[in-house]
Amino acid sequence: MKRSLARRILFVSLVAVTAAGSAVGCSRSKTKAGAAEAGSFTIWDPYPQFDASSGWVQLLNKCGSDAGVTIKRTGFDTSDLTNKTLLAAQQANSPDVLIVDNPVVSTLAEAGVLTTTDEAKLDTSAAQPNLLAAGQLGGKTYGVPIGANTLALYYNKAVLQAAGVDVASVKDWASLTDALAKVTAAGKKGITFSAIGTEEGSFQFLPWFWGAGASLTALDSPQAVSALTLWVGWLTKGYAPNSVINNTQTTSWQEFATGQYAFAENGTWQLGNAKKAGFEYGIIPIPGIQGGTAPAPTGGEFVTIPVQKATERYATSAKLVACLTSTDNSYTTDTTLSYVAPTSAVQAKQVAAAPELKVWVDAVQAAKGRTSDNLGTKYPRISQPLWTAMQAALSGSKPAQDALTAAQATAAAAAK
Amino acid sequence: MTGKRTWWHTPVAIGLTAVMLFPIYWMINVSFTRGQDMRKSPPNWFPVHGTLDGYRAVLDQQLPYLGTSVVVGLGTVALTLILSAPAGYAMAKLRPAGGGVLSFVLLIAQMIPGVIMAMGFYAIYLAVGVVNTVPGLILADSTIAVPFGVLVFTAFMSGIPEELVEAAEIDGAGYLRTFWSIVLPLSRNAIVTVSLFAFLWAWSDFVFASTLDQGGDHQPITLGIYHYIGNNNQEWNAIMATAVVASIPATVLLLAAQRYVTAGVTAGAIKE
Amino acid sequence: MDHTTRRRARQQWAAWAFLAPVVVYLIVFYAYPLYRNLDLSLHDYTVRSFVQGGARFTGLDNYRAVLHDPSFAPALLHTAVFTLTSLAFQFAIGMALAVFFRQRFRLSGTLRALFLVPWLLPLIVSASTWSWMLNSDSGVVNSVLHTLGLSPINWLTSPSWSLASVTIANIWIGIPFNLVLLHSGLESIPANIEEAAALDGARPWQRFWWITFPLLRPVSAITLLLGLIYTLKVFDIIWIMTRGGPADSSTTLATWSYRLGFGNLLPAFSPGATVGNLLIVLALIFGLIYIRAQRRQNQP
């Protein structure tokens, strides 16, 4: 009696597992057929702040219906998107259109995840060369820039006035440091930026790095050391708060928004927030060490077409990309994202509608891609030791020269 | 035991709870704070010039996510109990050969980092077709709780006196009957403990949700929060408001569950 | 004799029948990811070979490289300090609270349930809240220190304090787990044993140390072991609060593994998997110690 009960249980469990397995197997064949459904195209983008009711998603749907297909769009956290894309590509589950941050394009290209613009028949002639460079590897282009942003110095007019600083006199590093000294002496805080141990930190450091004349292939040059020494000096003298070591660009902006700071290094995307700040603000380009404008790194995403087994899909994907980056749509998109357009025609339109954008347009035209100069996938291997060195020097655990020498050794070893 | 010097217990307990929950208070504080006061130095202990923007955004957008989280949480509890309670009974009372090895394997199973599990599941789920579905997420979240559940049930069920089990056997009950009518009712403590952890782990899971349900039509609240974490800007008052609103139904469930535990303990105490 | 053997056989059948679903579950859901992780660590997976396949087999080279990496020793040290300190405090505080809440005073049930609220929050929220509170310039902790006349501490940005800060946050998050398990264990101890001891004149502390605590040994052991395994895996809290910095001062094996595989622009899956496997081996060693201790205890 009892033995048969036990056997009964075993039998039932095995049946249950088998049943589950076959049910799931049935759905597998259904889904394989579903994925090949001609009418549905997937788009992945790094803008999770936009939901289905936003202008961005409506634009995607409109481009989809213009091309005769339905769009399935997913927004991802931008720092996650690379890994998700690699995982999906490994499983042959890549999206049809992928919008991704520009320094990552060369990594994905090297992994063989992206098609070239020749393969997908995309037209990149109108995009400005310095912006396009970030998406190029080995002489081939892998996507179209959707827009660009870059860094500049926001300043608080009231704070500068109270400290007796004329912003027009801030032309180079010496005059900037002087201004910070005056502001601090007047009881306010000098400057805030982001020096966090991630790509954001490197991004914020690069204008000063390049502004000193340093190059990413030699992290321990005297010019590089002078750039890092500038930041370390500000921290020790109290012109910049200690929290910069852990600040993201958002946190840094929040500090500026309290109205206690004279300067903030931040990007185009804060323009909307700047207008809401409640005090009068202005913008100056980041000065170079001896004067002039320091080259700032380009931010902004590229629209790419990942490799698919069913190559006949490229034609429709290309139509979607062209729709997203067309002149009219580019203007709407870049206004929503607070980006500067990648083509001179649309840039002119932006400046015509909002003259305060001229400073940003000029900055973008002078900007450099992080992966340009043929650095490609070497850039991540250089960026990480760079931000590690910044953190070590700013937190006082190593002097600037030692930190950068160690960083150069790591970068050189990793780049082999 | 009770009575005499216990008047101070409640105030001290309230004090301890207040200290423990202070970060929660701070979270609520931030959820009402305006953008320009976020990094004020020194910070406001109370949100003067508060704003309801965060809550407005949450109530407009996050309620479907909350619903999905509740479904996923309860589903994970059910699945975990169904899988782990019988296994715990077998390990505790039926002494299988190789039980020690199984215990060890269950321990190892919990050592695998969540991110590695998620990457492995992605391939399986794609092949099987359950990626971006709620049942798939429930299955994935249960892997966090099942080994723990088996270990807890084994530990608790071992404490049930052998005499009760043998008495049932003499009365003619089979193993299934013994499990269902005798062992399970006496394991109420373990059931509530395992359910609690399974629910909490599923509720706050991010790794599995992010890898396996990112494109789904129904997403849990841990993904819903990313509405406010844009590629360049984060809206902290909305993020904290989401967390506050998300905690309310779960807290209610928690308070209800603990009352059941107390009742269960006093009703089902085993007398020697 | 024959009857007993048959009975034992029947019992084995039944036992494995009950266990069958879990065994299948374990094989499908745990063995496969573990195998993939091992595979990642025994090859050299570049981003290209990760997607396209054909990674070069490198045997134990990755392990050798990781063990010789200058970040390994500090990461190991930080992992040990972080884990042991967290465990000690979580367990002690959890035990103290469990004993305290055992006495049935007004609101004890409700307050005990409220202690679990930290676990409801997604880690990004709790870790971010701690980041806010510990911010060097706008954090509430430093403003309290300032009011008390003490100088502010750079909790998250100073190499000397970063590990302490993440440990404090981790202890906070771990208390509910210890509280619930130890409390359930305490509830299962029959009250009459302690009542008898009290009648014999034993003081509360003596009752706890000589009677309650030993009876709680199985639950304590499993709580500590699980706490150890879970703490070894912790990376979200550290990652969100300090990213393992500044200058690797709060990097543990778990955050290092995550940083290698997922936390930078160029994923290095193989080294990341290697460090992850080393972490599993570490946890395995402790698991073996636990099993050995259990077996010794169960022998008469």
C-alpha cells in the first residue's frame, strides 16, 4: 500500500516535469515563428526616462509606421546597455536598431555586433567629421550620430558679482584659480565637478587634460600632471568640495543648483535644469591652460544597425535610421534631448531658434571624440587607469605624478 | 516572566526601531525635497519648501509596476513553498542516502553570484521562449529562495518529535499523508519565515528583472525606478518617492504576516 | 530483518520522490550557470569571441593572472575585513534584538515587523540613501558631527573610511535577516526549560548563556553560514556607495569581479568570471567547515 503511494508520487513528479518541459517546448516553436514576424522591429535605446507617452517614443512609432512596420522599443540604463547587447548578440537576439553611447561603438564594432554604414547603406555625409570619428574603427563607420553634447562651465552671476569677479577675465587656468580664490574668500564655494571613479569622471577630466596639451597615449607626461595638479590644488585649498570624488554629473549639478557655487562643469543636457534653477546663470567654454578653448570630449549617442541573420531586414532598419536622423526629425529629437545636432544645417536652425545655444554649438565643433585618433577599443583600457589615478590623487593616497605614472604603466600593459 | 519590570520595554523598543529606520525617514525626507535643496549644506531635517512632484510622477506612472511586483512576489512565495517544503520534509524525516551531498549542493547553489545566474538563464529562457514574461521572472526569483527554503524547512522539521511521525505511521498514514496532515501544520513558523524571505527577495530583486524582463510588457518596480534614471539626469525625489510608495503595500503585508506568526506560535506550541 | 530492510527501501524511494523536483530544479538552474562561469574562466573571452564564439582555451592562465594581480591581495583583505566585521555585528545585534523582542510587550510584534522594512527597498534606494547621509558636504551625519563640535569625516571619499562606511551600511541591511532567523529559533525553544532554570535561581544572563544559546546552536550555525555566503556575494551596496574606491580602498572580490565583467566600457568576462569562481571556492571552504562541524556534533 505505502510502497505504491511512494511510487505514485515519483511518477506524478516525473509526469509533471515532463509536461512542463513539453509545454515549454511547444511555446519555443511558437516563439521562433513569432520572432520572424515580418512586421515587428525592435529598437533599443539608453533613454529609460522616456516612456510610451513621450515625444521620443512617438517619433519612433511614427518612423515605424512610415516604414510600414510596428516598433517594439525598450529603454535601458546606459551603463548596462553594452553588456545586454553583447549577451543578446551572442544568442542571436540583437535588436534591429540600437542607439548607444559613442565611446562604446568601437567596442561593439570590434565584437562584430554592428554592421558598417556601407553594409546597411546609411548616409553619413552630412554629419560633422569630428563627431563621426567616435563611431569609426579601422577606416569604417559603424553608425550615425544622433546628436552631440559636450562640457562647458556654468557660472552663477550673483555669486561672481558679490565676490567682485568679472567673468570676462576668466580666460585661462591662472585667472580661473584666482576667481575661485576670490569667491571662497567672499564666503561662497568655488567650483563643482564630477571626479567619480567611472567613465563620467574621465569625461569631466578630459577638457583639462587636453587643455594642458596632454595626450591619452602618455598619461604621465608633465602636461597631464599639471592638469591633475590643478584639480588637487583646488581640493586642498577648499575651492572645490571633497564630495567631487564621489559626485556624478547629476550630483555635481545639484550642488550648483543650491546657489552656493560660482562655477560648475557640466553639459548641454543641463540647460533645461539651468532655466529652472532660480538664479541667473551664464556659460563660458572651459579655458585651456594658457588661454583659448580647451577641447572637450563629445557625448551623445550613435544610431547603429546590429548584425542580423536575416539580412533582408537591413533595408527597413536603414529606413528607420534615416527617419530618426533626417533634418526635421533631428531638430525635434535634439531639442528634446537638449543635444546639439550633428549636422551644420540643423545646428544653424537650433541657433536661430535659441541664440544662447551658440556657445554650445561652437564647443561641439571644437570637441573631440574619446575614441578618435584611432584609439578605438584602447580607450576603455586607458580611461580606467586614468580615473583610478584621479581618485588616488584627489583622495590624497598618492601624489599626482606617482598616480599618473602608475596609470600609464597599467594602460600600456593593458593595451598590448 | 512578564509583568513586573516591562514598562520600559516598549519605549526602548520604539527607540531602537526609530534608530534602525532613520535611513527610511531620510529617504522620505528626500522624496519631498526640491531639486535645488538636494545638496544643501547643512541638509534640511524636514522638507521645508517641499514638493509633491516626485509623488505625482510616481502615482501617474508606477502603479502598474507595483501590481506586477506584487504578482511576482506572491508567485515566488507559492513556487518556493511548493518546491522546498516537501524537500525539507524528505531531508528531515525520511533520511535519504546522499542527503548530506544534497545539503552541500544546496549551499554551493547559493554561492553563485546573481549576475552569473542571470546570464546563464538568459540563454535558457531565449531557447525556451519565456524571456520577458512574468512566469519566467517568478521562476528566476525562486532560485534566490529555494535553496534557503529547503535548508530552513530541514532545520525546522528536524525539530518535530519522531514520536508524532511514528504515531501517524502506526495509524496507517502514508508519507504524503504524514507530510500534509502532521508535519506541515507544525511547521507554520518555517512556512512564514520562508515566505517572508522569498517575498522580500523577489520584491527587491533587480538583477533577474533587468536581464530577463527588460523588454516585457509587465515589469516590476525595480525596473520602474529606471524611469527616473535617465542617461544623463537622475530625478532623486521621484526615485525616493517610488521607493516609499513601493514599500507601503509590502509593509502592510509584513505586518499582517507577523500577526499570523504570533497566533500560530501560541496555538501550536508542542508540549513535551 | 527483512521487514526493516524493505521499510528502509520504501523510505528511500519516498524521500527521493519528494526530492525529485528540487533535484531537477538544481540541475537546470544552477549547474548550467556554474558551468558557463567555469567555461568563461578557462578561456580567453574577448568581446569578439564572446559574441562570435571560438575563444582560445587558456587553462589556468586566468587564475594565475588574477592571483598575481596587484589588486588581488588588497581585495582579499578587504573581503575578509568586510565579511567578518559585518557578520560579527549583524549577528550580535540581531541576537540582542531577538532576545529583547522575545518578551511579549506591547507593540513587540509590530515593531519587530517594522525592522524588516529595510529589506523591502531595492538596494539602489537603500545604498543611495546611505550615500546621501554620508556625503562629505551635504550629508546629515557630518552635520550632526558638526553640531557636536567634531570635525567632519570624509566617509565615502577617504581611503581610510570608505571600507568602514560600506560595512556600516551592510550591517544595517543584514540585521533583519539575523533578527528573523534567530527570533524564529528562539520561539521554538520550549519555555519550560528556562522557567525551570529560573526557578532554580539562575539569573537572566546565565540562563541565556548556558541554556538558551547552546539550544540555539543549530539555528545560529545556519544563520552565520548563510550570512557568510550572502555577505561574500555583496557588491551592490559597495558599488553604489563608493564603486570600490577611492583607489581600490573598498574593493572586495565581489566588486572586483563585477567591475571586470560589467563595470567598465570594455567588458573583460574571463577575468571577471575567474574572480567570481575564486569567491565561490572561498565560500565552499567555509561550507565544508560547517559540514564537518555538523557531522562532529551529530556523532554521539
